[in-house]
Amino acid sequence: MGKLKIQLTDGTIEVTVPETVVQELDRQIRELWQKYQFPLPHKIPPWEYQHQGEIFLEVFGNLNSWANPMSAKILLTIRTDRLRLIYELPLTQFRQDLQDYSSHG
């Protein structure tokens, strides 16, 4: 397990998650990114990822609301028995945070 550092507008939050969680999130985001690169004749379904362990981590995005992946935002929820954080952040930043974890983990 490693610490995933997520950059927020006014700071950073670190979350301890299994490496497999980061790998799966990165894989799913890469697939979403490719859907933007190759326009589909229909809308992209909303995307959601959940991990339940010592912490609850959920990432949600309705990418149809954004013109391109560079402007898309996701909704991040991190919850424990003592903390609940719900935060909207750019998909590009979250993707970079996942890549930083992978390159430093």
C-alpha cells in the first residue's frame, strides 16, 4: 500500500490505498480518454469507481458535461468513520496524480 497524493486547489490530501486501486483507476481513465479521442455516435455513460477498505474512495464523472478531456472534472469522495471529503477536481489533475503515484511507488 502506498500514499496517493491528490492535488486540490488549496492543498493536498494523501490517501493510503492498495496499488491495485491506483492501477485500476488509471486503466479506466485511459479508456475514457480514448473515447474522447474517437468520437462515438452516442453519449459516453457516466463513469464511477468505488473502493471500500479502511477508507471509502469513490470517483464519479459525467464526461458528457464537458467539451473535451482537458476541461472535464470529476467528483471525488473520500470517507472514513471520522472524515468525509467530497471535492470536484479536474480529470487531468487526477490523472496526473495517479501517474505520479505509479512513477514514485
